[in-house]
Amino acid sequence: MGEIKMKQTIKKILAGTTVLLAGLIVAGCGKQAAAKNTTTVKVGIMSSDEDIWKPIAAKLKKQNINLELKEFSDYNTPNKALTDHQIDLNAFQHYNFLNSWNKAHKTNIVVVGQTYIAPLNLYSTKINSLKAIKKGDEITVPNDATNEGRALNVLEEAKLITLKKNVALPTVKDIVKNPKHLKITELESDQTARSLSDATAAIVTNDVSANAGLKLDDAIYQETVNERSKQWINIIAANKKDQNNKAYKKVVKAYQTAATAKAIVKVYKGTAEPVWTNK
């Protein structure tokens, strides 16, 4: 190859390399710009809700929102994490729980969207009807104030016990009649389903029942849903100062879709019902 021809070849190679580098730089700048325009929103959920929220996170990516899901296994941590700004939103509680929490902890957490309602059910792996419950049988209930009170109301509704009148959140001390002398045992919510190997029956919340593989058909009694049930509607919550945050509103909108409604029914095996579709 002649000297002139070699120089021309080298120039072409250098020119091509320059174009390639320029393209890479532009692409890199584009990615940096996209990253700068992306908003990260941390949402606290119960572990059973992961399959509901993952498709929502994928959808929000197209809207430049990076949804980080923080999983919790108990009901006492998500609100504290919210007020401590470890997360931006949480979705695990109903109106009654939130109101009780705000009052007890002097916090200002507000509702930014509704999700579903999940009746509390009485489950058993030993019997298949209320009539089969015998004297002295053990029934376990969640021990957090809201769900325990609700669970005891369900047992009264099932005519297994009678409670003091006009008690908003009853405890076992408020049982005034227990004709079958049932042993009512208070447990951490996530332990109620496990207790079915020993206890005759258990009141189990929907997220715990989903993790335990319990189906609606496994319930020997289902809580009645009526006008008074609004307090049990589950919600997406934020700190009050963030209630008008545009990104958080996009998260709520992405949640309240037909696809999510189907996922709720599937994941919770029919034990939960989306509420925004019934407005």
C-alpha cells in the first residue's frame, strides 16, 4: 500500500471513530437527561401485594416514575416508615386503622386513593361449618387493636359471642356472653393462619390468608359487607404535606385500572374486591 493511500485509510478510520464517539456521548447525555427527569417514589406494601404492584411499577416507568416497593410483614412499621420519610406512600391499611393510628401517635397521615375492601373471614382446617364448633374450642384472632376489634365483631355477627354495646374497638375483656366457653387467643396477624394447625378456627386478614394459600371456599364464615363497612376500605396513604404531589397522584391513577382490579381478585383468591370500580 502506498504512503498516500495509507494516510487516506487512516483518516477514514479516525473519522469513523470520531463519529462513533460522538454518538456514544450523545446517547450518554440522553440517558443522563432521562435519569434526571425520573422521579423515584418509595411505596410500602405488605409482601402479599407484590404481584399487584409489579405491573404498576412497569407501567409507571414509561411515565418516568421509578416505583420502589418496600415490603413489610407487620402492621406497625409502614406508618412509622412513612412519617420518618423512609417511604413516600404506603398501601396496607384501611380507614379505621389509619384513624386509630393518627389519634394514638399524633400523626397527620392522609388518604390519597382507595384500593380494595377485604372482609375478615373465619377459617378452619378441621371443621367445615359454624355448627361444628364445640364447647371449649380455641379461636385465634389478630392482636392489633383495629383487627382484633373487627374480628370480635365478626364472631358476634356469627353468634358465637356477645360483646358490650357501643364499644368501637372491643377486646376480649368486652365479651359478655360466651355460651360455648370458647378460648379466644390473640396472636400477631401473621401467626393466625399458622395457628390453624392447633386451633379449631382463626380470623385471618386477607393478605395473610393469601400468603397462606387460603381460599374463600375455605372460610366457614364471611364478614357481612354493608353501609357500615366503609371504614374497612383499604387505602393508599401519604403524609399530609404530600397529598397533592403530582407523582403520587400518577401512582394512584396507575393503580386504579381494570388490570389491577383483575389482579386483586386473582392474588387474593376472591377474598378482596376493588372499590374504585364501584363509585
